[in-house]
Amino acid sequence: MPVFHGASRLALCLLTFVLACGSTEPDPTPGEGEDNDKVAALTLSPNGATLLVGESLTLAAQAVDDTGQVLKNVQVTWSSYLPEYATVANGRVKGVAVGGSVITAKAGAVSATLSVIVMPTDASQPSSDEVLASAREAGLINDEELLAYQVYAAFSDPRLPLQYKARVKPGFDVTVLETLRERFDSLSAPMQEELGMYLLRPDDPGSWLNAPLPDARLSSMKRPSCRPSSAGWYSLSKSTAKVKVWFEFAVTGQREQAQLLDEAIEKDIWPKLMALGLKAPLTDEDYAGCNGGSSQLDLYLVRNMGGYGLTLPEGYDNTQAPTYIQLWDGLDDDSLKAGAAHELMHAIQWASKTKGPQNSYGWIRDATANWAIDQVYGQSLQLEQQYADCFMSTPDLHLENRTKGHCTAPDAGDAERDYGAYLFFQYLSKKHGPSVVVAALDKLTTETSSLTAVDSAVPGKLEKVWPEFAKVLWNQAPIDTKAESFKAWDKLTEKAKFKALKGDLAGAPELKEELGTELNNLANSYHHFTFSDPNTRSLLFHNGWFKNITESKDPVKVLALWNDASGTWHEEDWSEYEYVGLCRDMKSQRAQDLIIITSNAKFAPGGGGSLTAAKTPYLKRSNVGCWKYKGTSKAVLVGAGWSGRGKIIDANLEYQVLGAFATADYDHPNLPHTKRLGAFMILAASGDFTLDIGYSSHGCNYSFGPTKYSMGPTGGAMLMNPFNELKSPDPDTQEWLSHPSRAYRSALGDGRIVSVAVSGKDCQGPELDSPGNILFTDSGEPNATPQLVKPNGELSGTLSMLDTVFSWTLQPQIEP
């Protein structure tokens, strides 16, 4: 993206313009102001502001007396020179339109000013991360500057160059501070001096919240060390409280927020998490003088932070440490409570000495911290749900994946995908109890791999649990109506992303949809076929993962959910079937929806990896009938030397699947590793026919009928081969399967004896005869080419064989 080097000149012009204009009437801040006449100096932090239109920034005005003592009971009034560009109320500045203003804070006879620049923005413009990444790629900034500007952007630091000001898409945790902590020792001395204030507790006099400029002492130390708390911070927490909540009394509203958090933590968050058997956060008593004055866990309400909060460890141990928490004061009440539960869970995680560095277990730390919100608040507070789609929209990614850009909920911001992975732990907790989650976290003390830790803790290991989770993750019909569903457990309406496919043929005789051959480890794929066209009759699913499962023993599962004509849902494990069929002509198999869920429970300890199907999975559909065919046939026999109409058989025919083969769980004995296939390879015949004989031969006349007969039970059958992918160890079955798809063959006859009248000079009668051949579609010889179903699904044709001509027209039928 372009970088505007003239931005600093723009700022100067705007400021000049602002100073030349008048101001509005002051906006008084409520307060008694008993100490206003004692104010000797007033300091604003931050000491500058660059805002986008619509963006806000909270200012703190700290008043001191002539001895430097911070004054608490001060009434500060705020005003803006040009409120059409930037407004201010209770210290909160908001950008209104492109331009600039000067904000004035006044207490008693003392005032302080701050310049504000307001820049344009809209949702289509790149985010701050994108702007900075583009600048780094273009070589405009180096790696250290990239880190510094990311920190500045996350905390509205006025030192961020104007050309890099852009929308900040906040995540949950402000992880850029974790990155700074890890990289600080490798930064250059000037950069350490610039960024050291961010490694100090918020209440430290030299921290980013209290110092308009870097503290002088930061230039003389390798890593910043703390000083006792600034007099601008205060806590209402009792000495017996588990967590000490700190706020700035100079910031309107923080006192009330602190009271809210005190109550939430003591009554709900702390006791409910501890009841799970989790380890309590470590005390910070070893950091006397800069530990909040006690061994309690400290939580600071902070201004202008691009995210909900962050839990940071003390000291340099990356496996176990006491911690302190920062929460953004811009959150509403519910978000504050949820944020506190999330961050307290991080403090709990730091209490156990992990085998590897804490941050190496990043995905499980983020996922279980969001899981903690649900454990504490259940359905009464659902903030964790705004991250559900980060995970459910990308079921094809690894469980441990931490990439950004997958969240669509507005409040989720630019959170990593693993914040939505709380769903996996919620599933484990609801299905097997929260002790399973606690056990997985405990395993991090002995396992360098979080995936190995989880695998060893869950019942039956991931190979058993993962496909069950994949099914529940679907979270729509028919799963969402069950007691074991995210809908029932937590009223979650998000659904796993799936590939929606039209199963109908749309006039084609046959279609095939390939489902993909690669699946990431600890990932799932969802395909949803819908059907409405009655001419889409025969379905064949080819499980390309069959050999992976049965020969390679890969932990892949293929689950199918489908509903029949009555709306009844069926759940079937197709993993160990190579081919599965459905006959939509049958009411019991008339699928309206077919959902195929493929899950891969394989994992590498370090994460990543994938499996490739031995063959390509697909779903084939055709208009070949599979329950019943109905129609007519005609056989006309005219022997050599005959005259007249000959021997005619007009038949009304039905071919139907044998009743025992029509069941939903039918497995053909000659077709191993298949389900519901082969049932309509042989169709039994029924119907009636009319025999009409009338011909002359050698001076004799032969006549019979026309007479109607019902077809006998052994009159013949029809062989169908709708899909020739199938294989059989039986030679006869395999011979038939070797023919093309859509092949069919029929032979019908009747052997009853009839008496044919004979007349004519010297002609003796009657003569005995039989109806004989009613229908042949081909010679029936092994090398004969059988007929093929017409593109419209009809069976029709004409065959001349010896002295007989057979013709037939049969239409597929649907079971009513």
C-alpha cells in the first residue's frame, strides 16, 4: 500500500488550523472538586492523539499539589476547540470528522492541552497489521520498527508515525506484549529504551500508562525493573480478596468497574475455577515493593488497549511464574467479567511448571481460557460464543491452528482461530466431565506436546473422541435436536462450515461429485447433499478412505447422516465400507439430505500433517431405477413358411426388488465391504400376458385365444448393473459386474401347456403348445452385449432373435 511521507506536514497544518479557531464551552466532569484550589500541575496521558473517524481514546488528567502529591478529589473540566472534528466527554476523545482539534483539561486554575489529529477511515481500507506488514515487505521499516509500531498501534501510542495509522482489529489477548517480552533482550539499546515502559506494570510511574515519554531509568538497565506503585492508582479490594483489582481514580468509570470485578471474581470466577481442581495462581510475594503491596494476584484496569486483556508473567522463567493481569476498561460489564475469567485462567496456567515454555502450548492455553468463561458463567454469559465461528468456519484446519482471519463476529476482531477451539474442550467437559480438561492441562507438566497431553487424557484417546466431536460440531439437523449437542448444552447456533452440494441430476443421466483426497490431521470435512428431483434415483458413495482405514489403520472415520421420505434421520458409520448405496425410489431410502462427515484423528506431536485418501472419494447419482420397473413388452413369433399374424404375446410387466433386499441395512453376501448395494441387481418379474395365436402353415390353420394369463412366479427376472465399480469374489456375479454401468438383461418365459386349435383339410388337432418366450433383451450368452438404460431412465428396445421379435418399454417407479 502507499506510504504518505507528507503525513507529518499534514499534522502541522491541521494543528495550525486548530489553534487559529475558537473553542466550545467546557464539559464539566462530575465531582466535588474539594482539592481544585490545591492543583499546582496537571499532566495528561497520553500526551498526544491520532484518531481515525469514529475511534475513541481515553485521557487521564493527573493533578498534583505544589509538593508533588497526587490529588484525588479534583474536578476536571474538558473542552474541545473544534468538536465538529473531535469531541471530548469525561476524558474520552472521539474522532468525528477528518481534521483536528485541541483538547483542554482544566482543574482549578491549572490547565493542560493535547492536540488531536483525526484521519479518514472506512472498513475497506487495510487494517493496522496489514499496513505494517506491507511496509515491512516493501523495506520501509525493519523488524524492530515493525514490532515497535505494532505495540504503538495496540496501545494508541502517539509515537506511531501517521503514515502507519490504520484500523486496529483487536484480538482477545494483546499478544504483541508477549512477543515483546520474548524478544526484548535481542533488541537494540535505543529500541529497548523506547519499548521498556511496556514491560512495566501499569501502575509503575514509568509505565506506558503513566509516562508521556520513556522513563530516564529505562536507558540504564538491560531489562526494566519496577518501582512502587504510582499514587494515581487505587484498589478497593479487601485484604482477604483472592485478586486485587486496581484502577486509576483519574479515569471516570473505572472505580465502578473495579467494584464489579471484585464481586465477580470473589463470588463466581475464583471459586468456580478452583472447584475444578485447578491450581491457584502463584503469589507475587517475592516481588516486594512492586507487587501491588501484597501477595495477591493483581488485576489492572487500563485505558486504550487494543484487546480485552493480557496476563503477563513476572521474572524470566517461561515455564512457571506469578503473574499480573491487564483488562481494558472499554469493555461492557459482561465482557469485563468474561475477560477476567479468561485471564484468570491464564494465571492458573502459569501456576504449573510446564515441560516446555508456556507460549509453546499457545493453542491449548487460549482455548481453555475461553472454555473457562463457559465453566464459570454457562448460558448466563456467552462471550466465548463470539469466537465459535473462528473454529467452526474452518473445520478443515488442524485443531492446534493459530492463524488469524477466520472470525466473522464483529466483536471477535482479529482473534486467532484457537480462541474458538474452546469448543473441543467444552465438548470434552460436557461429555466426559471437566476433570478431563484439567487432566490434559496437568499433562503439560510432563509433555512438551500439547497434543500428546490431550491424547493421553481423553477417554479412548483422540482416535475415539475426535470423530465423536466432529459429529457434534456439525450442530445442525439432526444433531442439534439431541441432548448431546452444542445447541442443547449452550444454546449455540453456529454451525460447522460445509460444502453445500445439489444432489439432483438436473436432467443428466448420471453425475459424480468428488469429495477431495487430502484431510489435515485433527481436522474434519463436511459435505451436505440435498435432493428433491424424483428422477435422481440410485446413489453410490465410494469411500476413498477405505484402504487407509482397513489396511493402513489410519484413524479416519466416515460418518453419514441422512433422512428418509418420512423425515426420519439415520446415522451410519461408513468407515469400513468401500461402497454404500441408497435407492431413492424406495420410501425407506429416499434421502432428502445426505451429510458426509470425514474426520482425521491422526496427529504429530509437533502439530501439522495430513493424510491422503488411497482413492478419490465420490458420490455418484443416476436415474437408473432401483425399486420397480413397470411397462409392456411384446413378442411376435412368425415361423418360416407361416402366414398370418403368428404367435403374439402382449405382456404387462413389473420388475421389483425382492422384499428381503429392500431393508435399509441390507448387505449383499457376494459384494463384501458394501452396504445396500446389489439389492436391485436382480429384480423379480410379475404381471400378466395375453397369448394370441393365428397363422397358417402348409395348408393348416392354427388359432388360440386371445387368452390372458397371470405370469408364474418362476417366469424369469431382470439383471441390473447401475454401477460397475463394484467387485465380487463370486465369478458369476463378477462376470455380470464387468459389463458397463446402466447395463440390464432380462429373460421371461412361460412353460404352461395350451391347446391350439387346428383346422384345414387333412389337418389334425388340437396341437399342444406353450407360450414360451415372453421377453428377451439379448441372447443371454456371456459374450452378448446387454442393453443399456436410456439417458431418460427408460428401459426400451427391440431385439430380433431367430424367428421372434421382442420389443419392450418399461419406466422406473417410485414407491408411494
